[in-house]
Amino acid sequence: MKLNVALMLLAVWFAPMVMAQDEAHKECLQISSLTGDYFAQRLDGKTKAEMQQATPSEFKHTAFLRKIELAINLAFTFPESQSEEQIEKAVYENCLEHRDN
């Protein structure tokens, strides 16, 4: 009986941490994927302004718009010699690293 109570208490205590890690994973995956997409558009010759103007207006004043703006800015910080996959991996790993801080 005491073991079951202890296990339930541990589960209640760890559940929010697991959920937070899952949310961090999803958010970092989304940001890295967006960055890779915008990097590919950059390589195709699109400018930062063109990408920003192409953002649908329904995203204005949302948290998702901040992710889009971050991804666009990140896409212009990497050298063109890198691949989209390298950039997505670097952004994802960096995002996870800084989410824990």
C-alpha cells in the first residue's frame, strides 16, 4: 500500500516535468522546421522582407508569429554553404539547450 502511494506521488510530481519536456520538444521541432523552410526559401532568392510579407495576417498578434519571425531571422544567420538539414539540427539542439535554462 505504501509503495503504491509513493509511486502515485512520484507520478504526480514527474508528470508536469515530462509534459514540459514534450512541449519543449514540440516547440523546438516547430522552430527548427520553420527555420529550415525559410532557409530553403532564402537559397531560392527570397528576401527577408518577402518572407515577412508572405506571413498570413491571421497570425498577427500570436505566439506563432513570434516563432515565424524568429525562424526567418535565424534563416539569415547561417552561411549558405550549410544544408537545410544541418540548420534544422543546429536550431533544434540549440533550442532544447536554451529551453532548459
